[in-house]
Amino acid sequence: MERRAILIGATGLTGNFLLQKLLEDTYYSQIIVFARSEQRASHPKLVWHKIDLFHIKDYADLFHGDVVFCCIGTTRSKTRNKTTYEKIDVGIPFHAAQLAKNNKISTFIVISALGAKTTSRFFYNRLKGKMEEKVLRQHLERTYILRPSLIKGKREERRLGELFAHWIIALIKPLMLGDLEKYRPVSFESIVKCMIYLDKHGDKETIINSIHIVELAEHYD
């Protein structure tokens, strides 16, 4: 199997773990990373392109593979300017999906968020909803949008809002049953395993919520 994976967002918590898993997996022959930072790993299967991700559409000649994994995203603490925030969370995935369509890449898997909706009163959820719409409009052969709740994992930077939310959810987790189960935090490991499972086996759903993420991750091989 000569399957080439493109990865955008390889330096974050989830993206970095995904990179490790892809490099270990014999199902993939080449991992092509597009990132703003210098190469952080060395591996025979790894091809690392340091670029300005805001101009990723200018690198169409390098954007060739079989699947795109998009883990890009920022936070208000890192990016206070709303225009720049939108360029990251909407623009980069959108242009990557356009490149996938133009270069006949059949599969696009992207991380969104629970509550993504263009009409949401929350800025973050509106952006994720806008991103989803733009990606889906490309009508790729297989598109999977993961909508996790809070993502569990130790990050390099402190996110006080997330820490507080995790603390609250830990207290009420035993009560989060039925329809409330989708609000339970999801580990970054489960998200990564789900993404790889979707590429290998597919799914009938396009929007993958937290519950389904965990279910598919359990079938990861």
C-alpha cells in the first residue's frame, strides 16, 4: 500500500500525536507536513515543508497525496485579532480542501468543535461552522468533520478557561448520560485514532460527534 498522507497542524497536541502514529503505521508510505515552524522530527517517510500557511494555496505543486488530515487551530490567548483568528481556523482548512479538490485527493478529515454553527452567538463556534460549510462545499469524495467536546491532554501552554471547564465537567461527569454524553471531554489520543480509522475504513456519517469519535477510536487497529 502506497498511501501518502498530508498533515496540516502537526505541531499542536493532537497533530503531533497524529504525526507520530502516521509515521509508525506501515499503511502510510509518506507523510507530508505543511507547517510554519522548522522540522521537529526526522524519519525516512517524512517530508516537511516550512511555509506561510496563510498562503498554502500557492503550494499546489507540492500538495499531492491520498488523504488530508487537518488539525489546525488557534485560541484567543494566542490570537487576539479576530481577522487573523478567522484566517487560521477558517481560511487554512478551506484552502487546503480546495487544493485537495483541485489535485484529486479523495479524503479530507478535519477537526472542528462541538457546537459549530454559523449562527452561533459564540465567536469560536461561528468560525467552526463557517469552516465546515466551506469545506463541505468542495464536495470531496470523502469528507469527515470531527466535532469533539473539550479535548483532554497536557498542552504546552496553559488554557485557564479549559482548565476550569475540565474541573466543572469532572464534577458532573457521572450525570452526563444520554443526550448529555456528547459533552464529555475526549482525549487527543481518541481523536487521532478515530481520524486514522476513518481514513482506513470510512463511515456513513460525515459529522462525527464526541460519542462516535470514542466508538471509532476503540476499533483502531
